[in-house]
Amino acid sequence: MHIRDQIESSSAMLTQSERKLATALLSDYPYAGLISIQELAERAEVSPPSISRFVTKIGLSGYAEMQRRLLAELRAGDRSPVDLHANARQIEGGYLAGFLGRAAEQIQTAGEAVTEGQFNRILDLLADPKRNVFAVGGRISDTIAQHLTFHLRLSREGAFHLPRDPETWPEYLLRMKAGDIFFLVDFRRYQRNLCQLAEQASKQKVQVILMTDKGLSPATRYAAEVLAVPIDTGTIWDSYSAALAVTEALVTRVAEQTWDKTRTRIEAWDAVRATTWENEG
């Protein structure tokens, strides 16, 4: 069994800090597991003893064994370093086809970095009608947060997108109660104010779900769940194709699992919209 598979099979038993460690490993697999235990501890914001307990929990004798196994996977050609690290590659041939091919690679990598167990945990949190969901992102990545809340509002009440103006954020922090969900999107060139916002939310016992890249936003330390998705396409711009795909998978599954309520809500929503349009005429 590959190390990735052992992490997946142990997902349900992992603690919050261990889930962050799993995210750090899978977001840059297998290379994240080939650095020193101290470096990995700093990257994942956990302690070296936590890493030792983690590798034992997934069925290994220690960190050294994990590194030997990861090196063996590389030597066996399980996944080429060229496939994993496609930095500064010039797109050959048709640019559109080449770019879309890289976007497809991103989505595939995201499917390997986010375990099914983690996906289902986050899904249950977002679908829980007892929990309000608040979401916001960075300068560009806020479009992902908006996409999430737009679709969640069609399935359930209590889904709120925070405006971009930080002056409005205290109002939303005051609305948050223990057990609510704060979905934060923060990719590289991480924003300090988003990290501060995550810290305040966590102090109120709000569960922070962070979507970030393999570099891991500083807000990771305050997150109960971390979704680390690939954004690098080897071009001058980062791509959020994988982030959008994961977000769409979440909101689609929420709607499917709560379809009776979702259908009723959409029908009521459309009825109000139609009435409003008729009155405007």
C-alpha cells in the first residue's frame, strides 16, 4: 500500500492537528515527506512528536520508514517529479488546449490531495442546518467564496458571504456563534487581515475551514480543516480551476443530500423572483 493510501485509510482516526499534517503531506506529495521532520513540523504548524505519533497511527514504524517508502515510490516511477512539479513549462502547440490540459492536471492532483474522508467531514459541516456558514476570500480568491455561498443559499438558510470591506467584518464576527462554520479562501501572497479574521473566529469556537495552496496560508494554525489545492500552472498566473472544482463538488453534494429541502427552496426562490419581475413590469 502506498503512503497516500495509508493516510486515506486512517483519515477517520486522525486528530485536528494530524489532519493538518496529512494535508501538508498530500498537497505536495511525495516531496513534503522527504524534508526533515523539523521542516515538516514548521510547514504544517505541528510539533515533531505529533509527526511521530501520526506516522505510527498510519501504520509505520517511524519517520525514517516513511521517507524510505516515499523514495521507493519515486524510484518505482509511481509519479514522475516532472508530472508533480511543472514549473515554468512553456505551452507547446495550441495554447488553449495546452492550458486546459494543465487545468485538468490540477483537478486530478486536487483529487489526490483532498481525501474522501476529509471531503465528507466538510460536507457534513456545510450541510448541517444548525450551523451558519460564513465565507470570504482574498483579493482574487474571493470569487471562490462567493461561488460557495451562492449555491449554498439555494440549499439552506444561514449562508453568508462577507463583503470585501474589512470595516464590515466585525458585524459578521458578532453574528458568529460557537459551532458555526467560517470558510476562508487564502492563496499565496497571503493576506494578513484574513489570518487575523480566522484567529478571531476561532477564539469564538467557530470551526474554520481553510482553502489554500501547498504553501499553506498562515491561517492554517486556526483551521479545523485545511483544503490544500494546486494553483501553479507554470504560467505567469495562478489558476483556481482545482479550487473551483472542489468547491463545486461540495455544494453539489450538499444539494444532492438535501434534495427535498433544496428543491422546495429553489421553487420558493423562483416564485418570489417571478413575482418581483412581474411587479416591476
